[in-house]
Amino acid sequence: MANLIVAFSGLETGRRIAAHLGMRGYPVEMVCRSASMVLSGADHLEKGIVICGRKLPDMMYMDLFECLPRTFRMIVIADQKPDDYEIPEYRGRFVQNPFKIQTIISLIETLEQEDQEHRRNALPRKRNAEDERIIMGAKLLLMNKKNMTEEEAHKYLRRVSMESGSTLRETADKIRAMLKEEA
């Protein structure tokens, strides 16, 4: 479960939201009334979700968002969506006042699921022996035909792979076919 930080300029508002979340099984790590308190608390946590209003006494929500570690998400609660709202959807959401606590809980669950998916997709995939053989063959061809070091060949394969949106193996196959045609 994500570490929750609730931040509102009115401390009582933050405490009420924290109490409602706690009663529904979502304990809040801390209730803050300033962005500096949020940032201080976030420094001691690996990741989490900040639930806050549009404006805190010392900082607007967007400035706070930019100062938070990238492992933190944000839920902004305000009367209307701010004109300057630019938080990417995978990092945060907006909730219009008045709101139901269930809306916040649903957003917390959604952000946690997206975070788990992102981490799962970010894990390097294991290559099988055949993939390794093909990738090494493409590197050897680049090293021999283009006078690259192994490191340069690998970086080249990775760059072309990312630019084309294909896997390293698919890119290695294309490079091998292209370089064999030149011979």
C-alpha cells in the first residue's frame, strides 16, 4: 500500500480526510499544512501519494509536484480544475470539490495499480540463448564492417531499437540482414 500524505492549508480539512481514509483501511502517514512539511516527509519515504488542495501557504500544488521525488503521485482536490493543471495522468489526478471519499480511494487504487504495472514493465526481460546469439552476431558484424567497439555496437543497437520501437532482437535481425546484403 502506498504511503499517503494529506496536505491542506486548513489543518482540520486534512485531518478529516485522513480520518475518513483511515476508517476505510487507508492509513495516512502524515497530515501537513505546508508544502515544506510534505517535502520533508517525502524525503523519508520511498514512494507515496500526496493528496492536497490547489494552494498551500508556501507553495502552489504544481510547484510541490515538481519538487516531489518521481516515485510520488498526487491527487489535487479543488473547486475547479486549475488552468495550469499539467500533471501527467500517470503521476496524478484531479478531483473536483465537493467529492466523495470513495472517489479518492478509487484514485489511490488506480494510481497504485498503474505504479505496479509501470514497475513490472520496467523490469528487464530475460533473453533466451537464441536471442543472445543473434544480438552478438549483429554486434560482431558492426564491429567488423563499421569498425566499432563492442560497447559502441551495443549502444548503436539499443539506440536504433528505441528509435524504431522494436526489440533488441528484431533490430539485430534487421542489422544482420542489412550488413550481409552489403557484403
